[in-house]
Amino acid sequence: MPVEVITDDGMPSWAEHRREVERLAAQCLSALDKADHELSIMLTDDEHIRVLNREYREKDESTDVLSFCQLEGDPFVTPVPTLGDLVISMETAERQAVDMGHPLAAELRILLVHGVLHLVGFDHIESRDRVSMAKAEDELLERLPAVPEWPTTTGLIARAGGT
């Protein structure tokens, strides 16, 4: 299966979101012509994502989404092309959804789009890259089916005032 969503052990309340996240991720991949690629997603808590953020990015803080691209470095041949891994903090996603006044499903949609775009090569460190990624976020959000009760079309970067 191209998209696999797992949750940390002991976090059953988030297990109910697995199918929704899987569906949204598959829609992202399809919209980017990457439906044949494999993508793994872990739904976790702030403490676990903080450990990963500290280990891989040297930032000792929790974050909303981390992307681990498998297309970097030396290529290796697999039967199914592997795009990479996303890790989403459900605690942060829940807080951000409340802060933004929209459903958790809308926030997960935004985080998935942001993370998947990182996996296909977008970044937002430099100003020009931020503008390009913000545009790509908004365009991909517009191409995806909206959350019925909240048709979000603004990505993380634009929301943070990065454009």
C-alpha cells in the first residue's frame, strides 16, 4: 500500500484519525503525480516529535510536522519508489486547530500538504523558497477535496506570514 499511517503505542485516541490521514495523504500523492510512491506517516505526541526534532534538526522543541525524505543521497532501487516519512504531532495539531478555529481534519490536511511538499523538494529557509513553497501549498490545498465544514486553502507558510 503506498500510504501507511501508524500511531505510537498507547495513543488509541489518535488511532481513529488513521484512515482520514491515509486518505488525505493518498490524495496529496495523487495530485502530485506520486500515487505510485510509498509514504509512511506516524501520528505521535509532542514529546516524541521533540526527541526527533532534537536528534535530526538540533532543535530542542516540539513541532507540528517533520519530513524525512528518502529521495536524498544515493539512490537505491526498490519495487515501489519510496517518497519518505512524515511524523505529525497530534498534540500540536490539536492545539493549532483550536487556535485557528477550524476542525482537526483541516489542520491535518494543512500539515500533510506541508510535509509532503518537503518530501518532493520544497523548502522555506530562504525568502524566495518560502514564496515558492507557500504558493505550492495553496495550489495543492486548492486541488484537494476540502474538509466539508472548513474549506482550508491557506498553507502553513502563508498562515505564519511567510510570504
